[in-house]
Amino acid sequence: MAISVEVIIFYLVLIDSIGSNLVVWFGEKWYTKNFKIFSRYFPIAKGWSALYLILVLWIGSIFYRSGILFF
């Protein structure tokens, strides 16, 4: 079975959404301390990060039900 480009992109986006949620919920001080200028222009928000993870999981469930994604 060959892995398609969509599956690779899905896993990369899933890792990104999990990482963003970890930073938002547990590393807010670390983020603002280490990324001072970047954090001014891109402040972290728990609601948007949770919505991002929910949308990625929803797309993963669509892939899983269509048979594209296997765990």
C-alpha cells in the first residue's frame, strides 16, 4: 500500500495542531519569553487552537471512513 500525499499532509497538520495545543495550554510563558516579537503579532488563543485540532480530527475521520487513512 502506497502512502498518498494527502495522508502525509494530514499527519503533518495533525502534528502541528497537537503541538500548537500543547504550547497554548501548557507553555504560554515559554512562548512569549522565547518568541517576543513573533508573539506580539501572533498571540496564542486557546479557542482557535482547540478549533484547529477539532477540524483536523474531523478531516482525519473523513479520511478514515473513506478508506484513505489507516491507523
